[in-house]
Amino acid sequence: MGEMEEAQVSASLKRTLLILNCVLLSIGNCGGPLIMRLYFIHGGNRVWLSSWLETAGWPIIFLPILFLYLRNRRSTTTAGTTTKLFHMKLPLFLASAFIGILTGLDDYLYAYGVARLPISTSALIIASQLAFTALFAFLLVKQRFTSYSVNAVVLLTVGAAVLALHTSSDRPKGESKREYALGFIMTVAAAALYGLVLPMVELTYNKAKQGITYTLVMEIQMVMCLFATLFCTVGMLVNNDFKVIPREGREFELGERWYYVVLVLSGIFWQCFFLGAIGVIFCASSLLSGIIIAVLLPVTEILAVIFYHEKFQAEKGVALVLSLWGFVSYFYGEMKYNKKKKQSISQMELPQTITPTP
């Protein structure tokens, strides 16, 4: 796409993109943890491999970028102008690479937690990410706060704290208290770090010295995932994970064929998650992206109980109720704010009547 595409995206197109990215985020946010847990339940035990798979699907993003390039090259050739395959400038590339390295570290923390905790537990802990996203969004991008959004953050944080008081009640068989506690801590750290990553992406958009289009958003996503994958590749090499994959595949409880199917699906689901997350930031804000991730919590909870027959103790029920209360509080506040904003805009646009002087 040429420089002409750098113009501001229309409101209707942004709404369409927002819906599309919400769908991608929903698929990845629910499917990613479930497929990752499936790997660990049936004999997989390579944490670095699981973290690597979270971003290893980055070449998928290149396909729509290439399609858009070929389409625009065909249209611009007749006009006598040139088009570029990539539009990212060096400062934006470096910022995306740095965020990608942080994402790689976050991938490892999260994969370690999923390896040690039931999905229904880790999902509730990840809900606390909203509190960290709100905090860092306030510090980095001056995100607006209302009493409703503050209430939502507090409720989600309390919900995670309730789980922390009963950390041993759903410990998987054969897992020590130390391993379970470390998994809990790693998951909290993953929530905190990704709560920082989302506002950093929004800050990168705001500080970029070039127009941000959705094509450029895909390029940013590709660079972030590339560097996250490189970070995890180093961990895999040190841990000899590449050498172990064939043997682990043969010993996988569901069979060798399904082992590789699980690995491929994991890469696809997580790519949907990351593209959806930064796409929502492009169309709205990092806080909304964090809210959507958290609001999908009940879906992940229900799917984990259905497919993996995980226990659902009283403290999980309390945490879930607090989380849902927080979601409702946030969205109710947003509805009130948007209604008030529309009313003020409509009042400003009313034509002023001029009273004739006698």
C-alpha cells in the first residue's frame, strides 16, 4: 500500500475491524489455553516448546500482508506509482522488536503456569491482568479512569486474591506444593507483564512517526512474534527441546499424529489471540483489549470443566462472581460515559438562534 493509505481509517471501517479482531481474540483466548493444557495433560512436558508455539505462527501474518501488497501493486502500476511490501520504519521496528522480547518472556511465564495449574485456575488468575493493564495504561497513555472502571479493577484483583487463599485445593495429582505455588506465582507474573505489554503497544502507536494503518498493525504483530519466537528459540536450544520433540511425539498419549496436530493448532490459536489483541488496541484502546481478554474468562472456565473435568470449588465460584461483577461494572460505566459524550456533542452541534435586536 502506498502513502495514500496512511489516511485515517473511517469510523465504519474501524467498527468492522474491531468486530473482526474481537472474534480473533475470542478464538485465541479460549482455544489457546485449552490446546496448551491438552498438550501437558497427555504427556507433553516441554515448557519452552509451549511458549515457542505461542508466537511461532507469525508467518501466517505474512500471507495477508503479501496479498494486500500484490493487490495494491496491480492497482498502482497503472497509475505510475510504486508500492512497498513493508511500510515499517526503523524506530517502529526497534520498538516492536523490544516488545516482542518482552512477549517471549511472558510466553514462558504463562506456559509454565499452564503446565502446573488447571485451566479454570490459571484463567481466573489471568483475569487480574486487567488491573495491571489499567495501571500501566494510566501511567503510559494517560487512560481515563471512572469510578466504574476502578471498581472493576478492584473486584478482579480481589477475585484473584480469593484464589490465592486456597491454592492447594485443586492441585493436580503427583504435583508438589512447591511446583503448584511456583506455577501460581509465574501465572501472576505473566498477567502483570502482559498488562504492561498492551499499553506499550498503544504507546508505540501513539509515538510512531508514521500513520498507523491496519496493514502496519499486522507488520507490528509479525515483528513482535518473530522476536518473541527468537527469544523462546534460545530457551529451546539451551533446554534441548528440538531434540526431544520426535521422542515426545512417539510417547504422546493421543498418538504421534495428534501430537503434531496439537502443536500446529496451538500456533494457530495463539496467533489469532495476539493479532486480535493488538488489533483491538488499534481500533480502540489497550484497556478495552484487556477487558475483552478478561470477559472471556467464564467461557474458558466452562470449557475447561466440560472437556477436562476440572474441579470447580467454592473459591472459584466466588472469584468468578467477582470477575463478572467487575465486567458488568466496567461496561455499564462505559455505556454511561459514551451516552453522556454523545449528548454533549449533540448539544454543541445545535444551531444557535440569534435574537434580533429591536
